[in-house]
Amino acid sequence: MKFTVDVDCTPEEARAFLGLPDVKPMQDALMSQVQERMTAALHVMEPEAMLKTWLPAGVQGMEQLQKMFWSQFASAGRQK
């Protein structure tokens, strides 16, 4: 035997029927905080500021990599 029951209700009605708490006020408060933080982070992530932060480290890293390669080539040439 098989029974099928269709229930037509809103999420709020289902939550109240099942005795679950209403988390919408907490969710709204958290979402507003997330929005404020994201807006503040966008001001920090301006392209010019990002380039000033990342580019010097990238250039120094490339120079160090180049020096390492040259030292390896020089040491390999001396071993022969």
C-alpha cells in the first residue's frame, strides 16, 4: 500500500509547523555585516594599490630566480 500526501505551504508555515526557529533576523544581520566587509575590502583592492603591493615582490622573486639559475649554470660549468 502506498500513500501520497501533498502539502502546499510556505517555508514559514512549514517551519512553524515543525517547530523550527525563525533564523531570518539573524541571517539578515549577518548578511549586512558581510556586505559592509566586502564593500570595505573593495576599496583596498584598487588596481594601483594591488600592483604596488605585488609587483615589487614579483620582480625581486624573478631576480632571485635568475641569480639561482646563473649560479647553477656557473657551478655546472666548473665541474666539467
